[in-house]
Amino acid sequence: MLIHLLKTMRPRQWTKNLMVFIPFAFTLREYWRPFSPEMWALLGKATVGFILFCILSGVIYLINDLVDIEKDRLHPQKRFRPLASGALSKSVAVVAIIVWLLIALPASFALEGWFGVIALIYFVLMLAYSYVLKHIVILDVFTLAAGLVLRALGGAAAIHVPASPWLYVCTALLALFIGFAKRRHELVLLENNATNHRFILKEYTPQVLDQMISVTTASFVMAYSLYTFSAKNLPPNNAMMLTIPFALFVVFRLLYLVHIKGEGGSPEEMLWRDRWLLGAVFLWGLCIVTILYVFGRG
């Protein structure tokens, strides 16, 4: 039972909650000493924030599967989910939701007041998505993108540091790309049964989604490039521009996987399954941290 409960909470998708650590990474410019007490204190808070978002996002997945249980049974892959297959009972899922919320929400406010507010907004927004917003064209994807932005915002609130507005712009654009790619994958995979699984898919076509993906990817590349040499909290020598090729490779690799390999339904699985994408993301992050560590001293 516990295994099925954990599976329903989607631990693979908790990689999205790593967004919480992005504001911490950019504090290296100020706390560059590896064994600085301040740095370890901030890392501890960011880690707690990450865990709390994992719990909250897991609760949302439980609620979402309860709401979509009948539709998931019509999906060639989702019908094997614990709730849809009957391996996990509805009553157990409801009890788990209540218990986790009684733990996560108070703990969020205890960590940091503003983090608690952001965590609550995230939960309410995702709850609204499960019941209402996922049925509104375009707004459904915007809501999912907002969830990623709130994670980054929560990461800044947890360690009580300001974050560049560019961070939220780039995060939102990349999240929109992932969201539109997910819709495209569902539409192509399910074909005539698409609307039976997700009614909102009748409002989309692969051609329209391709246009939306093109706009968001181009906008992301432009926004990230501008960010690397215009953000105030970066090293003044514009060394961050060296990370632009990594951003381009990640975007192009994602486009390749979506359009050539027919993937996009599960971004976290794409990340772990495609070694080129995983390697590029790792090197991208490593390059960012190295630049902040080396050029952020003093």
C-alpha cells in the first residue's frame, strides 16, 4: 500500500522542485566560501523548502488522480496508475492527503512566513487547476508554468534573498514550452481518444501547439541571453554569457525529442532517459555555479 501511495505521489516528478535551489545557487556570489556557516544555513533552509514542495506536489498528484480516475482508465499508459487500476483505494488516498497537508502547510510557515504564503498559493492554484483551470485552453498550460515559477519564488523566500526578475521570466518561458510539448504529446499519442482522456485537447491542434512551442522557445533563448549580461546580481565581467550555448543545446535537444522522437509527455522521464539532455543540463548548472563561485569572490 505504501509503495502504491508513494508511486501516486510521483517521486520522479519531484525533480521539478529542484527549482527551489536556483536562488540559493545565486547566493554563491555573496557566500562563496565552501564552509561558510551562512552558506550551510541557507542550504539547509533551501533543502527543507524542497522537501515541503515535494510533499505538496505529491498531494496535488493524489488529488488530481482522484479527480481523473475514470479518465485515466481510458489512457493507454495512465490506466496502470495505482488509483486507476485499483491497487490504491480512494479512502487511503484521502487520508494521506489530509495527513500530509497537516504536516506540510504549518511547516512551510514555520520555515519562513513568505515561503508559507507562496506554498499556500501554490497549493490553492494547483487545486484550482485540478478542478477548473485545466479545462480552460491556454490558461491550463499557463497554470502549470506558474507552478514552476512559484517553486523558484519559494526558494528565494525560504532563504530570504531577492531574486532577479529575469529568473522568473526564463523559468516561465521554459515551463510554457514543456507544458505545450506535453499537450502535443497527448494529442498525437491518443489521436481520436484524446478528448475522452482530456477534454481540453479538443481546443488544440498539433499545428497550433507547434507555433506556441516555437514562440516560447525563441522567447526563452532571447530572455536568457539578455539575462546573462544584464542582470544586476551576476559577475560584472559578463562571464555568464558562456552558459548560453548550454541553454541553446538543451532547447534544441528538447525540440528534437518532441518532434523527432515523439516524446514530451513526461519531461522528467525525458531528462533521465536521454543522456545527452541530462548531461547538458548538468554541465549547464555546473558552469553557472562555477562562474558564480570563481567570479563572485570578494
